[in-house]
Amino acid sequence: MAEKILTGLFFLFGLLWFTMSFNLASANFGGGLGLGPDFFPRLLSILMMIFSLIQLVRTFRKDKEEQLRLNIHGLSVIIIVACVTYLFAIGIIGYLVSTFLFLTIVIFVLSGRKSIKDTVIALGISIALYGVFHLVLKVPLPAGFLI
């Protein structure tokens, strides 16, 4: 039962991500192929919804004897909450700060330790992604009241 609920949540997250991708600026890169800043998020969200539906069909096809119990651990819940919070925070506090906070939380949760090295890694990834997308590719990223 928990697997069906979690799969449904992933589908809804993909649907939310797909609808939010229409708020991104559209541009025409790639020689008329329609590859703009909105292309990749839409592609990922569509793939997420397709794989969620495939997994949902698989769980309904399993026999009751073969049903696996899916224990939702605290770590999974923390990461899901962090993803949803990141989704809303990116528009409020901006891309750079919200991405840094999100990556810091996820790295701490997944590694199980809190070190300055992990914080520096999260900061480096955030700045590198910001540099590639905003400065090099000129993709407009959400700006909040912090940056």
C-alpha cells in the first residue's frame, strides 16, 4: 500500500514539475528544434510521470503474496520534504541560496555526517550550476530577495 502511495506522490510531483515548467522562459536553441530552458524540465517531468505510472501498474499486478512492504524511513521523508520545500523556496529566496540549502540537507541526510567539507561541496555545486546556467547559457534563474 505504501509503495502505491509513494508512487502516486512521485507522479503528482512530476505533474507539478511539468506545470511549473511553463513558467520558465522559452527560447529557441538548437536550430529550430524548440530546445529552450523549458525543454529539459519538461522532459524530466514527463519521464518521471511515465516511470511512476509503470511502477504503479507493476504494483497492482503483483500477487498479494509477493507484495513487498515498503518502509518509509525517516531519511526518505526528510528528502521528500526537502524536495517539496525546495520547489517553493526557489521562487522566494532565489535559485542560488535555495539550491545550496537543499544540497546541504540532502548531502547531510545521505552521508550521515555533518562536516565542513560537505558544506563546501554543496556550495561549490550550487555556484557551478549557477555559473553554467545563468552566466554561460544565459538561462534566467529565479531570483529571490536574497540573490
